[in-house]
Amino acid sequence: MRLLLVPVLIALALIGLTDALLVRRAPRHFLPQQKMDRAVAAGAGCILLLGDSRMEAAYSAPALHEALRRNSADRCVSDLSIGATDISGAYLAAREYLSRGSRPKLTVIGKVAD
């Protein structure tokens, strides 16, 4: 029994150390968190984009900025379209965005009925 105790304690210590490191570092590498941080950093008065992976694939930042610039309506864009989510995920992202003090000028929700 004592022979088993030392490896188990070492394994538990390694699991605890790994957990402590991931808790501090992992959120910075989580794609939705990165998008939220960039969206909030863009400031107030931006165009807020919400949707799933189809919205993420369809959105082209250069095309949108060029179209807005040509029409003298260029403004910042906060892209919170996140793949593998449904409409409730878009609403949760919008709620978090608003709770952080950001106020969009316009919100665009990309939704496909399926």
C-alpha cells in the first residue's frame, strides 16, 4: 500500500499544478474571450456583429470597411460572431458585451432558420 501512496501523491500534485497554471493562462487563449476583449477595446459606437460560424465565415472586415468608407459612414466594428453556437449564444455574447459598458451604434445578427 505504501508503494502506491507516493505515485498517487505525485500524480495529485501534478494535477493540481496543471490546474493552477491553466486557470491563469487558458482564458487568454480561449477564442471567444479574445474576441470579447477586442470587441470591448474597440470602444462605444461600433457596429456589433453577432452570429454563428456562418456569420463568422461570411464577414469580411476589408469589404465592410470599404463599403462604409465609400458611403462616408465608416465606423469601428466589434465582431462577436462565434462558431458552434446557436442564437442563445449570440444573445449571451451581446449581454456580456453590454455589461462591460460597451454601447453599439448598430447591431447585426446573422441567423439562418434551420
